[in-house]
Amino acid sequence: MSKFGSDGMTDRRAGPRTAMQTPAKVLCGAFAWDCVVRDQSDSGLRIQMLSSAIPPSSVQLVDLVSGYAHEVKVVWQKDREFGLKILRSHDLRGLAPASLQTAKRIWQASPRRASAS
């Protein structure tokens, strides 16, 4: 991996990232915004919002394919792209605590979700 980002600036990532085009939702209270996960590492994600919404600094991100919800913190923004630090991840495919029920319902309603094995 290059030590320089695509814009020529120094790449400060802690680890390698996997490029992807995964549909997701950003959740905050009663609000849910569509986004696409552009790349992911063990500690963070880069997303592109599909609307002009600007999420608050701490939100949940639901990966509509894998069935994981991530508690994340926004660490940078450029236009509609956001860098998110993963604080904690939860598997929605089994039992989920009350705080994740909205995330679980959104994932279950998604036509793109992976079937649980």
C-alpha cells in the first residue's frame, strides 16, 4: 500500500483498507440516511452519503449486506464523504440488545441482506 493517498497527501491509515460498494444506513435517533461504504479497515470506514445530510459526530452505521451495526465517530468530512472510526461492532444476525433494535429492523427489512447461516 502506498504511503500517499490518492490526492498526494500522506496516508495516515493504521492498517490496510478493503475497497467496496456496500449499501448501508447511518442511524441517529429516529433518523436514517442512505449511504455507501466505499472502503473499510479493522478500525474505520469511508462512506459516501447519498443525500446532503450531515450526520452528527456519533452515530450507528448498519451494513445492509453483512448484518453488522457499528457504533462510529465521524473523524473527517469532505463534501459527501465521511471518515468514521469504529468504536464498537455488533452482529445483528442473532440476539441484539434493545439499543440495536432499530438497526436490526432496518437490516431485516433490507432486500440486500445476506441470509443467516
